[in-house]
Amino acid sequence: MPSFGPDLIRHLPGVAAPALRGLILTLGIGAVAAGACFAATITPELQKHVRRGTFEVVIKKPEKDALTYEKPLPLDLIPFVERNDAYWPVGTAFAIAPNTFVTAAHVMLVSVGSQFGLPAIRDGEGKVYSVDRVLKFATHEDFVVFTVSGAPAVAAFETSTTPALDSPVFAVGNALGEGVVVRDGLLTSVTPEAQDGKWKWLRFSAAASPGNSGGPLLDSEGRVLGVVAAKSPNENLNYALPIESVLNGSDKAALFDSRSSFGIPHLLQGTVVADFKDSFGLPLPYPQFASAVRAALLKNMKDQLAKLAASESARLLPHGGAKLLATLYGSFDPTLVTQGDDGTWDAHSCTADEETQLADDGRVWHCKDESVATLFSLQYPASMPDKQRYRDSREFMDLLLKGVKVPRMVGTQAVRITSFGPAQQEELLRDHFGRVWQLRAWSLGFADAYIVTLALPTPDGYVGMQTIAPSFLLDPIKETLGFVADYLYLSYSGSLTQWRAFLDRRELRPAVFDRFKLQYEPDKRVRLESPRVQLDSAGLMSLGARSSLDLQMTYMLDHGRLIWDVGGITLRQDRDKGTFVAAYRQANPAEDAGRGPRERWEHMTKHNGDFSGTAQHDNEFKNFWVRTVAGGVGRSASASDPGSRALYEVVYNTDNAILPRQFDDIQSKLAQDLRITE
């Protein structure tokens, strides 16, 4: 059956589950032993009637596995029945009238958006009947009433709306996906539902296991008292919805009604109370019903994200961002800008990362910290052709899988997936800073789920986020990734040839580069123009095939508005050596930016400390540099304006032998060829 357990769910974005937690009730893992001190029985004839009127709810398995693995799958490790079953059992249903069946709403939700067709019910002889129309649906009460195509002629269960406490009851269901079983216990109590106390749950001691959801709770005469819905996590007392709620439920509208805490752990500190209330007309054919449910789930996620943003507006960036706005971070691997317990914002440093080297200077990096999603960086091998790089979803994921392991559990073995093939879904997403992301999804058919990436093209590859989404949660999780995209902190690096090709891709480049000009004359010079910095390399260094350009991006304020722009430029003569020219922006730090940025600003304004402008070298006379300060509109790199809004650290560094008078020439050329224009 599809695995939506801890090994899969732990990869979900932290925000995806909270808004739906009140919506989707799930049974715990593992069978529960019956706690009654007696053994109630039902007659053989009644048992036959119960089995004929109770069905498995199933979803069709994929007929063909499109994935590629590191080795043949050891399918013999899967139990015989499971590996030979063409369907996944996901719950239980039962008949309450001719061609009228009931199951739990959360059982039906698992099939919404399934990649493999309509959900169905299966009888004891293995015959399958596809769901046809949905007649009633309510998430709060957790039930759905539906019809099937080619309905079987079975006697419906009688119902009782007057359950007696301490009387024998029988929980009937597809326990653990291994067929319909009947287990006995007592009706122990009734308990008001937690949200609004609108009805009372029936609590019973008969054992319930995963797969029992949606099955009938019967009295000793075989009458339905309720619909099995959930179990207590720490005790053998389980929950059923009184059948009266089903019989009296609306047949005019599908109803969503849940309340839960909503937030984005590992990103924002704030939370809101999420009230999910929605409806649409019934009855509907199942495909139209599924589309309406997906639309409602997506709308709810959008509403809750907007509510959270509005609630936190006084604490979102740039509020609390003094340190972030005054700091230029050096790492070229992506990170999230996160809110601390004290409400301040900073770039989160990955504490558990992993790097995999590819051929020809290629590289895959990813962060294994618990987060909203897995952050990654992909640097393509230099020998790979550039022409189709940002259009080939298969090549992208095949390379990413060399570093980010995605296993399939077969029995006790974790078999690594090496290819998903081309993406099933692709679209472009533009965030609030004008960055253009490629949103892609690949099928995980063996779990009726998707691998989802939100990736930002860079000159040498991609940076982005990856997560796993059950099919029915795909749209809300995609929406969540789009929200988080604004908080991804990254910088750009690449060869000059890669940069020229990257900037030519207008449909994929960030909006900030619309005002960025790069002219590259191979083996001669680079002219770079932006609204803040102008650089001509002709008099500073010779350039070639191994030369590279690094742009450190940062958040900054522009006339009080938060923007994302170039904060640092490093032009390297050879990416693996030490000759480069650089300019690093330093915003005037606010008082609460911290001691480091304030002291750095003070030294820059006074031209002392590291910013004296005198030539320096290491102890072995192998590395030489000069560091100075520039700032102010139209001023050269040899001047500074302490009253300007931002200053720039200007550096020339070389690991070539150099004479003192040559450094004088370099400083003079810096004044002419590197200009600060903001």
C-alpha cells in the first residue's frame, strides 16, 4: 500500500501538514490488542452478511515502473500478497443502501489527485468497482457517501442511532491492508468532538489498525452504530463517528470545516489559527469531485499563507533585519533567511551538509538540516553541452540524484533511485524579487507521490529546494515552496562564457539582470555595468577560458523598499588561483546590526585597519593585495564619502610576483576602471 508514514512525511515542507491536520485524521501504526476482558461473538450467518456488505477501498497500482535503480529490485522481500496485488488497500467501506456506500473522508482524500485513476471498492472475491458519484462529504465529521459503477447486489447494513454504553461492539475493517476482519470490544464512552463539541464520538475498545478507517462499528445484532475514524495514540480506546451524523449529513454540499495551528517551522516564528471552511455543490461524478477538492485544498493553503503573512507583517523583513542588511555572506551554497527566537533575521548556516564531486569540476551539494525542504546546489560538469541545460529535466534530476539520495524501501533494503526520467509537470514561478524559478514534479509511482523541485538557474547550474509530496497534497506543497522562495539567499558564480550565455536567456534570468550589462572580449577584457558598479578589466588583468565572475547577492533597502541586488563582485583571472579584483558593498549599519558591521563601517569611513589602502603581503611573499574604500555617486575607487548610504571595499589581490611600483599602477587603474555609481 502507499507509504505515507514517517520515512516519507518527514520530507514534507513543515507548513504543508498544519493547515490540513484538522482535515485528515489518520490511524496510528501497528495493530492494537483488544482490551476487553470477554469475547463477544456473532453468529456465522451474521458474519457472512457482514463480510458481504464490507469492502476494501483500493487504489490501482502503476502497471509499469518508469524509474531506474542502482540494482534490480529485490521484490521477493515484499510479502507475497502485497507484491502480487494490483491494488493498494487504503481503507474500508460498507453498504448502507442499494449502491450507496460509506467510508471515512480521509480515506477518500488519499485518492484525490492519484496518478493512477479512480479509487474503487473490492469485495471478498476480489471484484473491483470504481467510485462513480459522491453524494455526501464532510471533513470535520470525517465521512463520505458514494456510489460505484456496476454496483454489486448486496444487502445493506441496518443502522442504529441509540448506542448503549458498555454493550458489546464489533469493529469491522481491512486491518493492516490484509483483508476484512471482525474484532470485538465494548462501547466504553461518548466524548464531545474537540473543535466545537457539535457531536460526540463513540469510543470503543475493539482493536483498530491502519486500514480500519471507514469501516463499520456494529452492535451485537450487526447494526451500524458508527464509522471507524481514529484511535488514541497511547491507549486502546478508538473513535467512531455516530452513524446518525452520516444519515443526517448534507446531500447538497461537500463541507470542509477544520481548525488548526498554522505556521512555517524553520522559517517564521509566528503562527496563526487556521480555519478551513469551504464547500461546493453535490452530488458530483468522482473526477469533478476530486478536482473541486484539489481546488479547495489549494485555496485554503493560499488563504492561510496570506493570513500568516498579514499577521506577521510588522515582523517580516526588513523589520528585524539590521544584521542581515549590513552583512554580505560569503558562501555560494544556498541558505534560507530565517527568523530567530528574538525576531531578528539572519542567513541560516547549514550544520550538516554533504558534497558529491562530479566529473570535470561538476558538483552536487545539499543541506541535510531539518528544514522546510532540502536545499541543494548543482554545478554542471564543464564538458556538458550548455544548449539544452535548462530545458532537460531528466538530465537535471539525474545529476542531482548523484548527490541527493532518494531510496525506495523494498522489504528491509533501501535501493537507490538513479533516474526518474523526464518531469511530469513543469512550470515557471516568479518570486517577489523577480527571480524566475523552474517548478518541476516527477512521479514516485510506487508511493503515489511526487518528487518536487523548485530550482533557480545559475550560470553554472542550479540552486533550489527539493521535497516529496503525496499526490493529493501536490498543489498545496507547490504553493508553499513558492512562498518560501522569497527567503532563499544565494549568490552566482560561473565562467565568463557561462555568464554570457546565462544573461542571454532573458526568460530565465532574474529581473535584476535586466539592468546589468556584461561585455566579454575573449582573452582581452570584461566590461561590466550595473546601476551601482562599473568595471573595466583591461588595465587590471588578462582574462581567458579559466577566468570567472562571482556575484554575491544580498537584500538591501532602496528608498525604504526591500530589494534583492548585487552586493559583491569578484572577477578572477583564473578560478583556481589568487589573482582577482573585487568590490564588496557595505551598507551603513543600523545601531542594532551588531558589533561586527558597526566596527567594519567605522574602519571603512576612517580608512584605517584593513582599509588603509597600502600594499600588503603574506609572510611568505606569495600573496599580495591592496584594500581600499570607495563610495558616492561618480567617485572613483580611491575616494570615499563617509556620509554616503553605502561604501564599497575594493580589493586587488594577486599570487603573481609583483613590484611595489606595479602596485602603484594598479591603484591608479582601480581609480579609473572600477567606479561606484550609487
